[in-house]
Amino acid sequence: MARAGAPAWQGMTGARRIQAEFKHVKQQIDAGQLPQIFGIFMVSDDLYKWRFKLKNFDNDCQPGRDLNADLAQLFRKKGQNHLVMEIQFPQSYPSDPFFLRVISPRCVWYTGHVTAGGSVCIEALTQSGSMGSWSSQYNVESMLMVVLNNMLHCESYYVKTASGPGGQSGPLRIDLNGAYHHDVMAEYTEAEARSAFSRMQSHHKANGWR
């Protein structure tokens, strides 16, 4: 049993841990404590696969205003005003990190730490062995806060890759102009997300984390 003040999942692993975290995150969303996140559910009742939606980014900063404007334009064009995200947990969670990706819409490559294949690549969601890599003490809620922050507040630099064209990083933007895919609403596949994640890990292994 968790000690007083400790999270409900303290000492839990695997399915019990994931179930406890899902219940907690849903309670936080329902209470309005996670205002950017809504509509969370288990895909086909699969405990190890969650989907949720993101919108209402921070209007107090320019990157947040830009992303909100992108989503408003997306709604006018395609009828969707949010990002659809997916989490996949390994059986070994929390010893190993979960995999996080965008489902739709398509994003501008390398912005907001979203790879060309839609996966989210931040140091804390990898097992790179670096100072900032995954720890079993992390949890879904805290990592989502890190991801939301990194989507808006990230360094702008030119990303060089061994197998792709590279591109300019920066705060997250939606590919409204079809620069990277002809259909902004075409869902990223899991295969392209995992492939892009692997490529970016290799890039960071060779060049370090910014």
C-alpha cells in the first residue's frame, strides 16, 4: 500500500501501475487540472494503449498562440481543432519508457520534438543512458507536462540526419501547407513513427542532446 501522500501507484509495476496511472490522469483531466488534455481512452479497451487529444495551448507565449492559430485554421479547413496523441506502454513499464506519438494532424518536421514520422523524441523518453534519459520514477502525467513544455519551448536549429533531408527545428507547427505530406489529416502509422524515433535516437547518440 502506498504511504500517505505518495502516488497511488507507488511500488506498482506493469498492468497495475498503468491502471492506477490511467485512473489518476483521467481524474486530473475531469477536474480541469490538465487543461490541454481531454478525451482520453484506452484503444479497444487495451490497457497498454491510450489515446487522448491536445488543444488550448498557452496563449501567453508566441509559440502557443501560433499553434492555437494553426489548429483554428485546421478546424476551418478539415473540422479538427486538436492533436490526437497515442501512448503505448511496454510490458516492462515503468522500467522502460512508454512510446508517445502523434496520430493526426501532420506536423512540420522536427518542430516541437515531433519527428518526421510523428513520434515524440525527447531525452526523457529514451534509454540513451544520458543524464536526462528515462527513470522508473517518472510517470505519465509528469512526462506529458514535459512534452507540452517542449512542444512550445524548444531551441531552433538545423537538424541534420544521415538518411533524410533534415530541417529546421523549433516550436510545434501544423503542416497546413502540405510541405511534407499532401494530406495534413493523413494519420501517421506506427511503423513510420517507430522508424523515425529510431533514426532520431541514432542522431542524438552521435550528436548529443540539446
